[in-house]
Amino acid sequence: MNWQIKYALAAFAKERQSSAEHVGGDLIRIMTQDRPDVLAAITSVETVDQATAARYREQVEGLDFLCGYRAECVWEGEAIQYLEENCIGWGSFGTLSSAALDGNANSAPHKVYKFSDRLLRQYGRVEKVDREFDRIHRITLRSGATFRIGMIADYEPTANEVRSMWDRFGPVDIVWNINPNGTPQPEANEAGRELGCEVMKWEELKELLSRA
Amino acid sequence: MGRVEGAPEQGLMTAREIAVYLLGSCPSLEHFDAFMFGSTLHGIGQDIDILIVGPGGNLLAQLKKELQYAGSSLPFHILYMQPSEELHTQFVAKERCIPLAHLAASC
């Protein structure tokens, strides 16, 4: 049994409403009363690309959910599109746990980015959203202006998180702290200025988009 | 500091064992203050929260490499802060972070 399955089963062993069993390899089955069973693959990869997503789908009949167990797991946009088109939920272990309880595992997106993704898509001035990664969106406004936006979900984003995002995903115009209760540290703002981007919350981002 | 509950037979590491392992496998930690916080301290962790406080630059880059290798089979969630950021947020006090060295020395 691999390490991520051990941790996933240990976590479900603490749950009151759901239980889980090892099916084999990277697969577990999650049982929740009055909800459909969930067949989930728990992967240890650091990046889920389209090929990884397709491999799991092709090898596992009836796969409901693909879970990236590592906290730093990154999902490429093509992988997200592929999974959603094939009715497979995707995201963190927390997303999987919630989806099993909600009974919507095969349509659930990563819960960390779910609301910020929706917020961008529903904002009236946004014409097009190209999701490059789970946390990197390139948006085109009706005015023609474009912005590459990186999302950081932490409560108190740090300079390291801003620099790490830039190093990992390339230049962004805006680092959006999507935690509604979050407060970027002054060092994070300074790191953004040094790199050439702005670190902001939704109200500032909305104001910027309304003027662009 | 307990073992991850519900799975002792599966050989999951205790908080102390993790601290000993990290201090032994990441020599660059001597340049940083390293802490554990969150649920693993109480034996119910789905991931292992680690706080690293210290300098940036090459030292940090080297430490990240060592931690990535050390975490190849462990679910680390690592937060890196500059000393000034820790001072602003009082993160160590607020989250009741425990130094890895203290954990490693505990029984």
C-alpha cells in the first residue's frame, strides 16, 4: 500500500459520516450513508497533466474522482477540462471528503479555487477565461484588455508564496489573494512590486477590472 | 504527541519521528527555525504542517530541495516565512507551533 493511500485511509478512519477501503493500487472506495459510493484515485504526483488524467480514466472503469494528495499538487488546465468533460471530479483530499458527503464526487471541482473561478467567469466585464492551471487564469475583458491572474488561497500570503508562484508559473499581472479573510503581508506586496505584479484582494481586483 | 490515529498498523510516522527524520535528512535546517503545527501534533493529520522561518536566497533554495526529497513519501504542507513576516503575524504563537528540535527530543 503506497503512502498516500495510507494517509487517505487514516483520515477517513477519523470521519464519522464516511468510511473508506482500499480497492488496489491508487484506488479507494468511499462509503457514505444515503450517498453514492465513490471510486477515487489518490495520486502522489506534483502536477496533474492531461496525460495523467487520461491514464487514470482509461485504467479505472467507473472512476468518480481524481485526488491529488500532496498539498502542493498543481492541475493543468487541459487536465481539468478533460476530467470535467468526462464527469470525473478533481482536486484536493479536502475536496474529495466534502464531495463524498455532498454526493457529487463526479462533478466536484477543487474546492479551494471553485468560488474564485466562478467569480471571474460571472463578472460582467469578463468576456473570456482561459484556465491555464487550477490557480492561473488568463482573462480577456470586453474592452479587449487581458490579464494573467494567479490565485493564492492562504490566509496570510507571504513573499515566498508570491515568488514561488512567479517561478513556477511564469509572470502574472496580478496575484489575487482569494481567501476572503486573508491579509497579504507587506513583504508579499513588496515581492510583487519587485517582480512586476500587484498583490490584491477581490475588491481591488474588481475595481481594476472595471477601469480596464 | 500521538501517532496518526486509526492507522498505527500502517506505520505512519509520529510527530516526533517526523521531526527526527527531517532534522537528520535536511542539513540546511541548521540555518532556519523549523516548527511543526496543526493536526499532526495531535495524531489526526491528513497532512504534515511545517513552518520554516529564515532567510531567502540560495540557502532557502537549497533547503527546498532537501525538503522536497525528504517529502517524496510524506504529505508535507510547508509554509516559508521571513523573520519579519513571522513577527507581524505572530504565527508561531497563534498556531502553537512546536520547534522540530523540541519534538525530536521529546519522549
